[in-house]
Amino acid sequence: MNKRRSSLRLATLLAAVLAVLTATVGTAGPGIPVSSCGTTLSAPGNYQLTGNLACAAGNGVNITGSGVHLDLSGFTIGGGGDPLAVPANNSRCLDASVGVKVGPNVSDVHINGGTVTGFTYGIQLNVTTRSRVNGMTSARNCAWGVQLNNSDNNALATNIVVENGSALIVPGGFFCGGVGNVCGGVLIQGVSTPAGTQGSSGNDIGSQDLRRNAQFGALIDAASTGNTVRSSDASQTGVPFGFSLVVGIEDGGVNNTIRGNTSNGNNGSGIAVGGATGVVQSNTANGNLGQDTFGAGILIFTSGSGYLIQSNTALNNAGTDLWDLNTSPPCDSNTWKSNNAVTKSPASCVK
């Protein structure tokens, strides 16, 4: 009997504690309001956009401190440009403007729940670690929807990063590609600093909508290692812009993983890799159009070595479905196994 009463008292006490905790969480106040363009958030805390921002010049919001959590509350930070408008509005393409600019040297930043559009860059992480971008839309920015510069161990989840890039022509060629600048959805890269080029590593890019960007749905540069692009859709790259030298997902780094993605109907190729010791697994790359002279489903450049290409599906591509450009020796140190495709080259090692 006493044991039963003790158990009842303990259960009552736990229920009371839980009720207090629930009430405390449920009555938490809103974040610190953000209501103007060019606002700089340097102190840790929860911040909340109070309405749409129309930023004709400069950046939308700057985050320069660690522990900043910015909730856009469904609102839009707009820079005023629209490279796909008719006629195109490229007014923000050349001013290096950013919708939400983070860093440098910050961590534990969280950005969620809204839209950035019409800047040079939508969201930019600079020397940023252990931070998260989720539930965001970054669309119709001139260069990149999301750009990671020398940034490590960050997560991008369930974002819509579409129709970024521009067909603007500047002296020397197209703004995207013609003057040493490439454009698209997500860029993971190293940037030169006085201490050298660090690269970006350990970032997880998951469940993204990366469709209809100008040149790349996602691009990992040669300086970046140990990143993952997974469960994302990088289809129809180049289509809205009329670009042909495009790839849905491209990896040029080391030990990067491309897994479980869809990259169909791109004007060029589906997935291309040219780094080292990476994994390309369980992806679908169908119906790519070949305007890049390759038109492959999955392609390894001659610079690519030590890749595992496994359990992918690549069908109905304009070029070769599975194509390893290494021919001496065939496939070099790359391993192809258990892939579903009709056309393969070299057939002796691409399986």
C-alpha cells in the first residue's frame, strides 16, 4: 500500500513538473523584431522578421555573431532584381549584394522560414560552422541561391533553391560562366585568404529542391572535402536560361558523397565528378539532353579517381548513360557496380 502511495505521489510530482515546463515553453515570447533592410545581428538570441523587406541597395540582413537564430516568419527579403523577368531585371547582379549574409567566424546560426530573392547571392555563409538553414526559399538571385565559403559542418535541409543565375552579358561574356563566374543553386567552395584556401568540409545538403538553376543545381569545388548532397532534386538545370554547358550536380573535391538524388532533364549532364575518392550512389539521372557535348547520365572526368559509382539509374540520356572518360587504363581507379543503364563506356569496366 505504501509503495502504491509513493508511486502515485511520484507520478503526480512528475506530471506537475511537466505541466510547468510545457507552460513555460508555450508562453515564450516572440523573437527580437527585425524590420529594416541592412540590419546587423551580432548578439546571440532569437530574432523574427516582422514583415516583407524591399532592399533596393545593400544587403538584406547581416549576421555577424554566433548563436543568432533568425526566423523569417513566412516573409520575404527582396533585393528588387529578377533575372527571369520579361524583360530581365539584372539590377542587383554586379553589386555583390546578399539577402542574408552570415559571418565570418561564427557558429550556431539558424535561418528558417522565409524567402530571399533578387540579390546577387541569396544566402551566404562565410567561415561559418555548425549552423543550419532550413525551410527557406532562395530564388531568382543572380549568382547563387546558397553559397558556403570556407564553412564547415553546416546543414541545409528542406530548402527550395530554384531559378538562380542570370543570362546577363557583361564585357568578356555571360555573367554566368563567361567571365570566370559560375551560377546556380548551392555552391560549396574554398575561398582564398592570406592563410591560403581552406575549403568547406563536412556540410550536409539534404532534401533540397535544386531545380531549374542556370548552370549547376549543386557544385562542390576542388578545395572542399567530406560534404554530402543527398535526397535532392537537381533537374532541368539550364532550361529557363537557355544554357547548355550545365550539370545537375558536380563534385570536384575529395571524399564527397552524392546519394539518393534526382537529376533529370538537364540541358547538359545529370551528375559529373572530377575529384577523388568520392561516392555516387542510388541516384537517378535520366533524360539529360546533351547540349554540353556529353549528355551523360553520370560522368567521370579524366581528373576523377577512386570513385565508387554504385546502384544508380541512368536511362534515356542523349549521350552515354554511364561514362568514364578515363581510358588508359579503362576507368583508372574508379569502381562501377550494380548500376542500371543501357549505354556504358568503357563497357569493360562500367557496370
